[in-house]
Amino acid sequence: MENVLQVILILSVIKFACKATFYKSYSGVLLFAGLAGIFTYIIHPFVIKQNGDIYTVLFSESRRVTNLALVITLEAISGILISIGMLQNLFSVKKRKWIKLLKLVPGVLIAGAIFYIELKVFYLFPGLNFKLTSLITAISLFLLITLLSFFIKYFFPQDSIRYELKFLINSILFIIAIIINAGLASYNHSEYNSGINFTNLLVFILIVIALGTSGYYLNKIKNKKQFKFLQKWI
């Protein structure tokens, strides 16, 4: 079950980095990454008081797992609706300025991801000064989110493509939430144990990246008016 949680948290970090790219200037990216780093350092007094098996306890009760699935579902659905709204606003003649404020909402899952990462770091490096460890973790997360945001913005320069990427991430989160709920269904009387075939997951991610890259370059070709030649073969 923790493998499922790790996939969810990785997707939440990618989505958070993607959100930062919707600012026209790079200062927005640094702001988002900086907020993540500050949050990492602020919560360390609370994190150090938690047991290392907190997630084992979390997954041992179906009620808590259901609550987790509900939170994921709500964030995924709201993210999907926001992505659709931003896309409509992007291509609309009359722009709605208020809808742009939605890009300021970081979401809930990123907080869980930061908490999980910092907790794991504390248990991987026992005996080190907690403040120093949390500071190093905060700086590392700041650099990770900054580099990831720049990477997304470089390979997906158009806002519309990044909205579609965010839509895809939220769709995957929604599917995972459905799978979690299915594992807790009343007809499933066995102990809930959900795992992930990482080979299949890697293949799926590579397919998504390949399709996204193909769409990006086909769009560039279309802008250069060379797409008509390819239409005969597509």
C-alpha cells in the first residue's frame, strides 16, 4: 500500500511544479519552490514527533484509507475542473481574470508529500541535527521543484499543453482513488493490500511521455506549415 502512496505523492510533486509554470515570469516558479522549502522547515518540529510506522497505522484501518481516497478524489476532480476552466479561458475571447487566481491554490496532497519526504529523511539519517537535516531537506526540495518546473516549462512551452498535462495527472490520481476504494469494497473480505507493478507503470509513463513529445513536435511542425505534407500519411 505504501507503494501506492509513493506514486500519489510523486504525482502531487509533479503537479505542484506544473502549477508553478503558469506564471509568466520565473519569479513565480521560485515563489512556489520557496513556499515548499519554507513549509518543509516550519513543520519539522511536528514531523520529528511522529513514529516511523505512521503510514502502516494509517493503512491498517479502512476508515482512514477511505478518508485518504476521498481527499485524493476531491483534489483530483477539482484539479480536472480547474484545468478545463483554464483551457476555456485561455481560448475565450472574453477573458475572466478571477479564474486565474485558481492557479495560486497549491492543493493538499503536496503538503502530505512534503511531510512524507521529510519523515523518511529523518529516519534515513538518524543522529543528525534535526534543524540541519530539515534545512538540507528544504533546500533540496526547493531545487527539485525549481528544476522540475523549468524542465516542464522548457519542453512544454505552451500553456495549453501544460493544462493538458495537469489534467492528465489529476485523471491518474482520480483513477488511483477509485482503485483504493475498490480495494475497500464490501465484497472484498480479505486484508486490503494494494501493490503496483512498477514495470507496467514505467511502460505507461514512457508511453505518455512519447505521446506528449509527439504532440509537441507535431504542433511545432504545424506552426511551420509543414503539417499538410504529413496529413497524407497520418
